[in-house]
Amino acid sequence: PIAAKYDAAVHAKKAQDAGARIEIDAVAHRVEVDNEGLVTRILFKRPDNSEHEAVGRIFVVAAHAIETPKLLLMSRTDAMPNGIANSSDQVGRNLMDHPTQVSLCLARDPVWPYRAPVETSGIETYRDGDFRRDRAAFRTPIGNDGWSFGGTLPTDMSINLVREEGLLGPELREVVKDRTQRQVRLATLLEQLPDPENRVTLSEDRTDALGLPHPRINYRVDDYTLRGRDEAITMADQVFDAIGATERQHVEVLFGAGHIIGTYRMGTDPATSVVNPQGRAHDHPNLYLVGAGVFPTSGTANPTMTLAALAMWTGETIRGELG
């Protein structure tokens, strides 16, 4: 509320001050290309279904790893039946995340969660090694948020203690205090290999309010990643043993990290990738695609800093082209 944390509005304002025009309530739905392979315009709709266009010399699509391939696939023509920028058939493929194994325990002694930024430390030992021939690498942030991710919030714990154990008043307060101050959360982010069958396509039977197809997501976690998960649980148990845990739980369901990676991968070979190292589409010299969708692999680390650096690199390339 007091703008103490950066968000995209900062650079949106800078762009406007530099002469950019921001179109709100606008949904891009088609990229049009001429016979020379140059993008000529992008069509967008308003909520009233009216049609508009954006024209220019250079076009950038930055709709991240689901909406970007959806837009490119919706833009197919008779000459390009696979969609825009998709001569390689890689648009929408190789969707990745960091599947996350959550392990929870109650430490023997108080560790005082809920009193710091959500993560200030982690276990980085398993991010690389010869073991990657056989199983996924991972990194493990140590949470300062108690069991709020994958476990039971203190408010829900209180309700459960009242209903299930009949605790009230000072006794309830002391039990909640004792348990919450000892909560430990490990959330292991697992490497995921690119799989061309993990992909974004277009729904054939579901559309939105504008009549545009929903994205259809096909996604699975392979055995390589699951073997990494098994090792992550072993590591978590070693940590819990070391701190004298009195209670522990390994959540059975893998969580998503929200790190949506892949679907328009970067590479030097137009036959196996969608964009070049600068983010330019191999098929269209004046089209750039930015975001974590360009990642050819996932690694173990959060992608934000890398995708920001790659976007800045693309920006420098475009600035050079514009003179």
C-alpha cells in the first residue's frame, strides 16, 4: 500500500513517461505475419469484443510461459499450420516447474518462526553433482513461515484443538504457543527435465468470454524428478534427526513452485528451438519473446533474476536495432 516494494508499475510509469502507450483491458489474440516472415501487427480485443491492432517495426511478446505459446498457436494460418514462430514444433513444449517436496517437523527447542522474511537460509549442497546422471538436483529453502506452506496455520490449529481435544482458554493458548514456536518447514525445489510432452496446447471445447480457446495443459513429473524427491526426503529426515524433532511429516503431494519455465526455448538451431540467444524468434526477424519460457532447462534456482537479465539483454539488442 505504501509502495515500499518494487512491482512492475514502476517501469510501466517510466515507459509512459518515455512515450509508451499502455492499453488496458486489452487481450492480444493474433499475431499477423507477411509473406517475408515479418510480423506486421498484433490484434487485440476489448471486453466488448471490439477489435483493435498494435503496429510497429519490432514486436515483443512477454506473456510468460502459458499465454505466450497460446497466442502463437492461435495465430496459425494455412501457410503456418503449427502457428507463429513454430517451424520447429517446439512452441508450447517442454513446460517445466520446480516440483516442490514439503517436509515439516516440530523441533525439540523453539525456533521462533513468523518473525522474519519468509526465507533467509537454505541448503544448497545438492544443487549439482555426479548424482544428476541418475536423479534430479534440488535446493532446500528453510522457511520462516512455520507450517503455513503445506501444513496447518496457527488459526486452523486452534480450531482443531478446540474441536478435537476440547482445549480452551489458557490451556489452548499455551499449546498453540508451544507448537507454533517449534515449527520447521523445508520446501525442496526439484530440478525437472524438459519433456516435449509436457506442453501447452489449445483447448478444443473450452473458450473464454471473448470466444478465445483456453490453454490446455499436459503435465507430468517423471521418474528422474521423483528419485530426486526420495533423496530430498532422506535429507530432510537427517535434518530433523539433528534438531531432535518430536514430530515430522513429509507431504505426499508435490507442490508447484509457480516457476513456469519453458515452452518457447532458446537455442542456436532453428530446428530444435524457438528463439536465438537474444530472444529473437528464428522464424520472424522482428519478433522477440521474453520471459522464463526461453529457458531450455530448469536447474534448481528460482528463475526471476535470470529471466530479468535475459529480458534486459533482449532490450539492449532491440535498442541497438532501433539505433
